[in-house]
Amino acid sequence: MKTKTCKFCTEETQTTNETETICYCNQITRQEIEQTIKETGLTTIPEIKKHLRDEVISNCAELNPTGKCCHIHFQAVINQVLEKL
């Protein structure tokens, strides 16, 4: 499954590992994203991040091991969860 890219990213990806860290800046896992969508109905990256963390930070270049923005992976997880609902 391919996903659309976000305005911050230039690549497409798919992710399936429940415990995989999706957002390294805020230490958010796939499982947390899935649970938030199912329990709250939130479906956007900013909404989910704000729901899960009191203080949201964004420093992918330093905190993400790939040095890339997490939005494409984050959106892929959202899309996968919404397809299952």
C-alpha cells in the first residue's frame, strides 16, 4: 500500500509494526496512534500529537534516526487504521 506524501516529505512509505516508534521527537508509537483514532475519532497528525503529548516538539533532523520528517510514516499509520474501521 502506498500513501500520499505530506507537505513536509518527498517519499512514500508503509508501516505495520505495532510497537514501532513513528514520531521520535514525541516518542509516539503506531499502537498509540491506532488507539487514539479508535477511542477519540481524531484523524489528523496535529490532533493526535496534541492528544497524546502535553508538549509537542518537532526536531526530526536531530531526533529521528533517518534524519527525515515523520509525517509520511505518521500519515501512513492513520490511513491504515482508517481503512480498517
